[in-house]
Amino acid sequence: MSATVVATHSIADRRSDPDRRSQGSFPPQFSSQRRRRSSGRRKSDRGGYVDIYDRRSWGVAMAVMAMSFLDAVLTVLQIEKGAVREANPLMNVTLVWGGVFAFFSLKASMTAFALAIIILHKEWTLARYMARLCLWFYILILVYHLFLVWGYTGATAPFRMPF
């Protein structure tokens, strides 16, 4: 004799969590308190790519972008005043030949491109250090701009370009 087994419930009935396949992935979630696999399962694993970006990473990126914009504004104001010259040769040529709008556009795009690469690799130790280094670099640049704006002549002498 053969026994016939009849299933009384389906596989979906045995699940305790809702079906994740029915949830859409648009719009993408850019920040979350819960992070996905960040450092690996083993000690030998390196950091991987994670598609969720935490608030700290966004904060550092937005602070660097804001300071870059402020640096551009202060640079243009001080160049028009005749106090300084642009030290970056590429940006100097852009300012001379393209004008202020091209200067702002190139500076913003160069900063955003570099930050995108750094934030994309945010799980790597080197990228975390680079993001903070960029932040400190812009803080020092803005401190220098403040010295120039407030008229400290001693601050401009060692940094004045010879051209």
C-alpha cells in the first residue's frame, strides 16, 4: 500500500517575515541606522562595498562641499580685491579664460568627483582617512582665508605666489 501525503499548507504560510521580493527598491535608501556587512565575516576579510551610506559619511561629504564652495567664494573675492592670486594653475587658467562661473563649476565638479570616489570606498580605511584629511585641509584653507579677510598682513607674506 502506498501512502498519499497531502500538503495542508503552502510554503508561503510557513514564513514568519513578509516576502521581501514584493518590495520595490525605488527610490533607493541612502541612509539607515542598520548597516549591511561592513567589515566582513572573518578577520582576514577586507571592507566591501555597501550601498547604504551612514549619516557621518554624508556629513563629511556635505561639509567638504560646503567648505569648497566657501573657499571658491572667498578666493574670487580676494582676487578681485587684489590681495591674492590663485595658486592652482588649472584653476587660475579657468578663472582667467572662463570667468567666475567656469571657476565655480570646475571647482565644484572636481570636488564632487573626488568625494564620490571617497564615499564609494567608505568602508576602506584609506578612504575614511582621506575624507577626514579633505575636511581638515579645507578647514585650514578657510582659516587662511579668514586671516586674509581680517587683514593680517603677516599671514599673506609666506604664502604669496611669485608670479
